[in-house]
Amino acid sequence: MWKVYKYNGHYIQGDLVSEHTTESAALNKAKKKINYSRAVKSKLPTFKQRGKIVIWLDREDGTPMGVIVKKTRKKKGDATASTE
């Protein structure tokens, strides 16, 4: 599930704008509501944040305006899911 968040003056992941099943739908909604000019997609590699895909939404000068987050799940049979 892709979740679109808008900067609320205190947190970048502040106010929940909407939830979507596809990335393109989330980007379209963010363009209408937040009106960002740059989007940078990244996958968080840290242990605590593993499995999250984040799209940072910025103004032209680099000021953060919001974020789109997708939390992915581990699939059965993954090598990391084993406890051997």
C-alpha cells in the first residue's frame, strides 16, 4: 500500500493525504495535492527500516514538501526468513 504524506510544518511525514495500491496513482495524487517539482525514489537499507520504499517529494530548491511510503513484506521462502 502506497501512502502519501504532506509536510505539516513539523514532520515531513506529517499529515496523511491518501492511500493507493499503485505507485503511479500515489504520484498523481501527490502532484495534485502537494504540487511538488522533484521526486527521488530510494530503498531504505538500514535494519530497522528494511523493506520500505520511499519517494521524497521536494520543491525546486530542495525544500521537503512530503513523502510517499510503501512498506513491503518478506515473502515465504526468503533466505533471510529462515531461523536455521
